[in-house]
Amino acid sequence: MGNDSVVLGHARALLADGPGAAVVAGDMRRHGAILGSPDLRGLIDLSLPVCVILASVLHFATAPEADAAVAAFTGAVAPGSYLICSAGTSTGTSPALITRLQAIYEGTTMVTGRPEAEIADYFDGLGSGATRADRRMGLAA
Ligand SMILES: C[S@@+](CC[C@H](N)C(=O)[O-])C[C@H]1O[C@@H](n2cnc3c(N)ncnc32)[C@H](O)[C@@H]1O
């Protein structure tokens, strides 16, 4: 799933002949359309455990939008599923670096830097069987 036409074009070319993969054009903030996509539904049986991976994308949305996306994707999957996410965080990150990143992406998308605890909260309430395994990667300023 992605919202960049160049990325989607390359993904379609790379995956065109491969089974077990689909490319869904969409904005994670419009999660209903992604979850309802025939391509996704034709490939993934959401009644069975799956792994939701939100890699390096959540910081491209406001906090409420990112929270709603995580809630929608984790709410749509079966018990026993996994959640993996990486997101830029303000915790331990130089404000100057965040400002620089926001300047780089200006005009294309927002960049939010949220406290690490807010990202960690995504793993609360996933069910009594949820196990948290995380690792923090620091970015130099
Ligand atoms: C830093 S790249 C990460 C790509 C890939 N997930 C990875 O880990 O290698 C961020 C990607 O998220 C996409 N993206 C940004 N905002 C998005 C949104 N609201 N919905 C869906 N994709 C988005 C960008 O177009 C870009 O392809």
C-alpha cells in the first residue's frame, strides 16, 4: 500500500508476475478504502492472523490521523496477528533535525515527530496475548 505513483509503478513492475503479492494504491488515512480493496481482499484472508507493517509512514500524518490508521488496521485483523511499525520520534531527536526534515518534505507531506511513548501506546490493548519486542534506532542530528 502506498500513495506515491512512482513507488507504485515500480512495485507493480516488480510484482507483476509474482504470486502472493498485491499493490494497493491508497492513502493510509483513508484506511477503509485500503481494507476494502478487492486486491487486498483477494490476497489476504483477514479472518486469519496476519502481520500489519507500517514502516516509516506514520510520521507522514497528524497524530490523530496516524492513531486512526493504526486503530483501523489493527482492528481489522484477527487475534494472533502482529503489528510492526517504525516511526520517526521526537524522543532523543534533535529539534533541528525534525525542522530540517519538515523543510525537505515541505509542499509534499507533513512530518510529525511524536514522543516515543505515543508510538509505544499502539502496542497496548492489542490483546492479552500481545508480546512487545521493540528496538529503538537513534538518528544523529
Ligand atoms: C520513507 S518511505 C518508506 C517506504 C517503505 N515502507 C519502507 O519501509 O521501505 C515512506 C513511504 O510512505 C508513503 N506515504 C507517505 N504518506 C502516506 C500516506 N498518507 N498513505 C500511504 N503512503 C504514504 C510515501 O509515498 C513513501 O513511499
